[in-house]
Amino acid sequence: MVVPRIRHVDRTLAAWIYEGSARDLVLALKLRSLAYAARPLADALWQRVAASGSRAAIITWVPARRSDIRRRGFDHARVIAESLAMRTGLPHRELLVRVGSQQDQAGLSRSERVTNLAGAFEAEGTDVPVMVVDDLLTTGATIEACARALRAAGAPRVEAGVACLVE
């Protein structure tokens, strides 16, 4: 699996390719609101982190849009991040918030995604290395926008941990 280089991110860890059972789990989590589908995604990500190591001191997540949280009943990336934090023993904290409103990224090109997410995230100040967690990595635009906000807030290192990589 070749994980693309993402600006402002020191290292990206991806557990699975987005296909088959992994895809089914992500869709169950996001579209069918089945929070228990986060557990195997977090387990796979934990195995990847355990095998590769991490220098993160805290785990955070890409915050979902408010409308998606209302519809689903939970923030899917937060559920994965909390489960991963339990396995790693690292603390987890909501360091990122969405500001403004952005359209759904599905169907957008990389350049459209970058434009859509310009200024979309703000971060709480931190002076420790952070791992930002999300369910999918498609173009890297979302993780890049989050990493930019975390760096601006003082994070000396940003790692990304994603359950699935879209190839």
C-alpha cells in the first residue's frame, strides 16, 4: 500500500485499502449509523500503529459536519479515535473544530476539495505531537487542512491515522 505524502503531515498510517469488508465497515459506520463498525476499523489502525510505531502524545480526530453528526447521532471519526486511544493508552481530546460550512467532499476533485476546506478547521493550542484520525483518506485534502490548523496552533509534529486508503 502506497500512502501519499500530505503537506503539513509528518507521517500517515493507513490500516486498509478501501474495498471489500473494510469498505462495508466504513459505509455501515457513516451511512447506516452503526457505531459498533468503528471497533474493527480502530483495531486495524491500532495494529498498523503498533507495527510501525508513533511519536504522537495525543489523539484527535477530523470533526464531522454538524449536519452529519445530527443525522448519524455521533461523530464517526471521534468514535474511531476514542477506540484507538483506548488501545494505545494515549489521551484523546477534541483539538479541532469546523468553522463555517463546507459542502460534502464526495465527488469533488483534489483542487475543489482543497478550496472547499480552506479555513474550515481551527485547532486548540498544543505543544505535543498529535495523531489526527479519520475514516478515509482519498486525496489528503481534509487531513492536510487539519494538519495546517494543528501546526498553526503549535503542534510540533502531526501524524495521520486513517482506517482506509482510497486507491
